[in-house]
Amino acid sequence: MKRFLWPLGIFILLVGFLAVGLTLKPREVPSPLVGKPAPAFDLPVLHQPDKRFVPGEMRGKVWLLNVWASWCVSCREEHPVLVELAKRGVMPILGLNYKDKGDEATAWLKRFGDPYQLSVVDADGRIGIDYGVYGVPETYLIDAEGVIRFKQIGPLTMAIVEQKVLPLAKALQK
Amino acid sequence: MIPEIGNFALIVALAIALAQAALSLTGAARRIPAFVAVARPAAQGQFVFVAAAFGCLAWSFYSNDFSVLNVASNSNSSLPAAYRIAATWGSHEGSLLLWVLMLSAWMLAVSVFSGSLPADMLARILGVMGLINVGFLSFMLFTSNPFDRLLPAAADGRDLNPLLQDIGMIFHPPMLYMGYVGFSVAFAFAIAALLDGRLDATWARWSRPWTTAAWVFLTLGIALGSWWAYYELGWGGWWFWDPVENASFMPWLIGTALIHSLAVTEKRGAFKAWTVLLAIIAFSLSLLGTFLVRSGVLTSVHAFATDPKRGIFILAFLAVVIGGSLALYAWRMNKVAPGARFELLSRESMLLANSVLLVVACAAVLLGTLYPLFLDALGLGKISVGPPYFDSVFAPLMAPAVLLAGIGPLLAWRKGDGAQLARRLRWAAIVALIGALFLPLAFGRWAALTSVGLLLAFWIISGAVTAFIIRYRMKTSMSAAFFGMLLAHAGIGVFIVGVTLVKSYETERDLRMEPGDTAMLGGYSFRFEGVREVRGPNYAAARGAITVQRDGETIARLAPEKRTYFVQRNPMTEAAINAGISRDIFVALGDAVGGDAWTVRIHIKPFIRWIWFGCLMMAFGGLLAASDRRYRIAARRPEDASAADATLIRSGAA
Amino acid sequence: MKPRHQRMIAIAAGVALIAIAAALVLNAFQGNVVFFFSPSQVAAKEAPLDRTFRVGGMVEQGSLKRRADGLTVDFVVTDTAKTIPVVYSGILPDLFKEGKGVVAQGKLGPDGAFHASEVLAKHDENYMPPEAAHALSKAEADRAAKSVISPGGTR
């Protein structure tokens, strides 16, 4: 009898909708900053506290700004990716040390390796607000004109680097 | 080392589950006794290994092993020990492990307490459950392994979400999962019976206590969750029709329909197709709930981190398990003989009407929960369906169900006597009507909806009391199951009293208060004494002091807090509650608004405790029903089941 | 009663129940489905004037102001393209912060401001309400379509 097939039919319809629902990815967080000039800052350098750094110094280069902290667990997950990227020397990587303590941050870099050309210190997280930091780590790809071209929320993985960051960086470097 | 042992134990458990599913199902189908015999030891071995894995994870949390990613992301060395252990199931990975542990525990229970089941039936049941465990164990091992290492180890962890650092959160998930997962037993019984072709009263009798037990846990789990949301979220609400809440409520509704429908199948051999379908749907909704919560398809206040890859896995699993069982249902159900006949006015028809109402109500909840997803999937815009939708659909559908639940226990099986029923219910109806009409006046404000709510509540309570008195007068021994049923029905009445009075007479105010300010609400005066800084084990808090007085007499000194946890740095509102039978006084701190002034929210919630007390009564009633002697006797002598059937029908409510 | 009559009654009752349930559901959907609009859509006058709806986006930096009564707050919600002022009286949720995602539910006032009856933020600090995220991504996509070099790669 056909009436016992009804539940199956309804269920198949439901699965169809759920499958479409999955592809919508409601949680992807876009960045309003992409396509806009990177917010300016003037911050002390981690290893040389008397020196200061402004993003304008990077004009003409395509570079990565990586927000990190020694207290952040995911940063450790991501760290080998950054070290590998630094080793390849495709582009300079700068660190934004976010809401951290100086000695803990330097000890952390000593322990796990320092992929950064330099790290700037954002002790109270004010620059983080300008950049719309949701959580650490985050990474920004900034072009020669100082415009943010890509933002990664959460740890970078080799896959994201290969598929998104490197192709975009190569295109921008031309 | 410990995490590796745990990981290894999980892999062994997966291997056992695979063997259990494959061997016992083929063994039962091909009648190979050696394969059938595997089921019981395999189920028990599986439990041992899953429990070992769970113990390893709990130990990693307890001993602050931050080289485990899960521990580093969800715990902290300053977290109190009890919460460190509760953090074991605070994360996605950990809660999956809890799911699997519960499933294994139910399997263990089935393998221990079903000594009298025919060996091939038991093999089929454990085979189906093993198959489910295969799905969940591989989901865990391949997409969300709780033992993943973090090397080098973190110095300290990211801490448990402050909302979960609470006594309610220690007990809520295990209870809820016990219930959720417990429906897998009813499901496995149904599938086994479909495979076997033996869909009869014996099958229903075996499956009944298990289903009721799962329902008891689910009832308690939902009640605990509601209680937790009430005092921890700081909003003073007790139910939000949030997708995650609905995900646990829908299996409860179907489970309720199922235990009633099973009663008919057991006693009268009727509604077989319907009962089997309900058993499949109840567990399907448990799986669907897991999918909704874990895949991130729907978003809710319970915004735990999610991952689409996991969603695809669960959806595929869902499609295989539910699609497969519904196909089996369509294929096998044709061959099942129809059950015994019954008149329109009989206990059967009442139970059928009730379970249909419950299913329709569940469908309405499902529709409201998934509607935003449907529209989004069809590209018709982003919407949200708010609590008013659920209130205005759910209440009218449940009202007739409650009316019938007052009548059902007084009707005889097969053919009821209308005149006798009217005589029996005369007093119940009068009491309910008068009470419902005049009680609201005692609160000073009469409203039609309040009266309707109270009418339903008093009706079902006095119906249960009437049934109790009739049984008592007849001097027939009352079974624990019958008394449990009456208690659960009365529990629904108590629950409705709570809901009606809270909805009708709750009051709240948001205020700006400076130290020394006094505000009045509902006959109570609230004096704000100011705020001082305090420190907890892993947080700092601003603690307010509010003195509550009535007629010049101090009733309570409340200390609501605004906490900031050191690690995650988020503010957390910790409400202060003065609980009572007839009302709760609920105070929460808002923000500091300059100087010493704070915003303060005050609620008075009349009879809110009755909501959870009613749930406790339902759960206790279910417990009594599940532990009825009859099942143990029947379980020992299955060949007597048909004889027992006959006596039970005779000693029924007639 | 004959079995056939009973069957008819049962079927009639079932159909009636489904009809009632459908009527209840449709009626409830009509009144209680809350549509979502982004600040850009509100600025383009796509949002209804007399109905409750939701608006989502980010709370603009520095826009949160508290009125003298201590309870009423004003803030601005932006999707980075357009903004909308919001008025809300009551206690804000714990995770309400400037620069973070928010969803407000309420009605558009005659003053052009959005009068919120409810402000929602979520429990997880790294989480953005999907509706807010949707508004931001739409504004971004519109901008991307206009700019010469596509930013690309964000989705």
C-alpha cells in the first residue's frame, strides 16, 4: 500500500532542504574592511620598545598582518603555517601582538620561532578595535597601496594559504 | 599517554561496534547461532571501551592536560574541579563522546535486563544500536576527535564558556542525552520487529518500559535546561522556543505520543503501524536535533562553534538511518495484520486522538523551527519566527489534548460507557469550572485566557483524582503503572497552572538606581544598597546588594552579580533569585551608568516553580510506570504474555 | 454504529484537525514572522513602516550614548554602506559592544529612528548573528561590484 510511503517522501523532501541549508553557511563572517585602506596606527615594536612602527613604512609592498597573542591557543595551531610561509619569503609578515604581556610574548616567540619581520605591541587592544578583530588569530593581506585585500578570521591553514592568500598576493604583486 | 589510551579505546569501540552490527544482524537474518551470540558480549565490551575513553578525557580535563586541544580550548587551570569535569561534555567533541557513552550505556542495560528476550530479537536490537554507534564513533574519530593533541602544549587553557560554569550545566546535558539517546532503544526495538515481522503485543510490552525510561530522562533534561536558562541567562524567561530547545522538545512530544500509543499496542494489539512510525520518528527527531545543533544550519542563543563539514557528515548519516528505516517501514508494514476493533468512545480512540494531536503540534513546532531555513533555501529572504508563533499555534493544539487526557483514564478499553463517564466526571467538571472562573479574581485581574488555562489544569488534575478515587473504591489493587500515569497527568496540570499564572501575572521593571533608591513592584519594595567588587576563583564581579521588603518586613537580601571571567573577558549577568512556592523575586544587574548608579531589572514571577515541579511529577510518574512489576514478570515469562493480556483487559479501568 | 460510519467519522475528525492546524499555522505566520532588513534596505525605504522587523549589522564605533534617564540608549547600526539610528530602552545584553554584530527588533519611528523593543547579541564573542553578517556581506558585495579591482577571496 502506498500510504506507508508517505513518511519516506516527506523525509526526503526535508533532507533536500537541510542539504541546501548547509551550503548557505550562515556563520561565515565577512569583513567590512576588505577593499578599504588598512587603518593607520603608530605602535611600539615588540623587540625594540623604543622604536615605533607605522603601516605607511610598508608602502609599495604586499604584506601580511597577523594578529596574535601568547595566550591564544589557536595561534599556536596556526604558528607553523606562518613559520613555513616566512621561510618561503613570498612576502613580509608583520605581527600585531594583541592584549599581551611583553615578556610572555617574547618568550613565546623564542620557543616557537619568530616568523615576523617585526611585531608591534597593541597592549590594550585599541588598534584591534579599528581592525574589527573578532578573535585572535586574524590575518590581513594588505596591498602596495595599503588597502586590505583579504581577511582571515581564525587560524590560517596551509590550504587557505595555498588556495587564497598566495594566488591573491601574486596577483597583487604584479 | 592517557589521551592516546582514550583514543585507542575509541578505535577499539568502533571495531567492536562494526563487528556487533555486522555479525548480529546477519546472524539473526541467516539464523547462525554463533553470530547471534556475539551481540551481548560485544555490547558490553563496547561500553567498557567507551567508558574508558570517557574516563581518559575526564582525567585529561581534571589533571589540566593542556596538550590536548579540547582541554586547552575549553578549560583552564583556575577553573574549579567540578567544572573541569563538567567541561568534559562542555565542548562539541566532548558532548559527542557523552552521546556515544549514553548509547553504550543503554546498550549495556538492554543486554543485561533483557535476559528473557529471544536471542535473535536481542541480536537484532543490539545490532541496530551498534550500527548507530558506528555512525557516531566514526563521526567523532574522523571529524571531531576529542583527543586531538596540541603540540607543543599550551601553558594554560582558554577556559570554559562562563555560561556553562554552573551547577545546572553539570547535570543538564547528561540527562538530556540519556533521554535523546534512550529513544534509540525504542527505535531499535521497532526496527528489529520490522526485520523480524513479529509486531505484536509482546513486542510492545518489551519496548514499553525502555521508552518510558527514556522519556523520563528527557523530561528531566528539558526541565533542567529550562531552569538553567531561567536563572543563568539573566532574562527571567523559562522557555524561548529557541531552535535548540525545540530540538529537544520535538522528540519529547513524539515520545509522549509513543508511550501512549505503545499502551494501546500492548493492551489491545492495535495501532501497530502508528506505533512503529512514532518510534522511528522519535529517534529521527533526536538525530535531527543533533544535526541542527551541531551543523550550524540554524542559529540560536546556544551558539556553540560549528562546522559545515560536520553538518554534511551528520546529514548523510541522518539520510541513511532515517531514510533506511522509513523505507523498511514502507516495505514491511503491508504485511502486518490489523489490530483489534474499538468503538469511537473508548480509551483507544482517546489515546489515538491524543497522539495525533501531539504529532500535529510537533509538526507545527518543526515547521516554525525550519521555516526560516526553507525560505532562505528558496531565496525568499531572511526571516525569523518568534515565540508568538509557537505560543499561538501550540497552545490551541494542546488544549484539546489536555481535555482528552482528563477523560481517557476514566474510559474502558474497546467500548466506553458515555452515561457512566458523564456521571463520573460531573464533580471534576464542576470543580474545574468554578476554580477556573473565580481563582483569577484572587489575583485581582480576570482574563479569559487565564481562566481557560486554569480550566485545563484543574480539569486534568481533577480527572486524575477522580480516576484515583474510583479505583480506590473498587478495592482493586492499583498497579504502579496506573498510579504513575495519574501522577504524570496531574503533573501536566501543575505545569499548566505555573505557565498560566506566570504568563498572566508576571511583572517586571527596568530601573536606573542609585545607592539608597527604592522602587516598588507587586507590593514589594526594593532598596538598592550599592555595588562592591568581589573576586571569585576565576572571575571578578561587581556584586549589588538589594534589600527586598514587604510591609516593612525584610524578606530577602539579594546579591545579583555582573561577572567578568579572567580568561574569556566577557561580562556575565548572574541574577539573584528569592524563590518561593507562590512567587519568585528575580533581580539582575545591568550596566554601571555613571557615578554609583546602575541599571537594574526586577521581575516578580508568580508560581513559576510550579512549572518545574509539574515536570518533576511527570518524570516521577513515568519512573513509576516504567518500574511496574508487570514488565518484570512479563519479561521473565514471555510465553504467558497473551494470557496476561486477557487478564489485564478484564482488570482495566472498566 | 457501523464500522464504516466510525471510519468516516475518524477520517472527518482527522481532516478537520489538519485544517484547524493549518489555519492556526498560517494565521500565526502572518502575524509573527519577522522579516529582516539591512540598514541599506531601510535607507532605500524597502522596510515596512507599520510592522515589526529586524535590522542587523554592526554597532558603530563611538555611537553608543545613554540618555539622562539612565535606561534609554541610542546607538547606530551600520552595514558599512548605510547606517540607521536605533533607540532602545532597557538593559542591553551582556555581549552588546561597539564594533560587534547586533540584531535589533522593533519598528521604524516617524523620526526616522528605529525603535527597538528587543536587542539581541549572542553568547559567543567570536560569533556574529547571521542576519548581521548577511547585511555586511551584501553591502560589501555591492561595493565590490563597483570597485575596479575585485577584492575577492573573502567568501
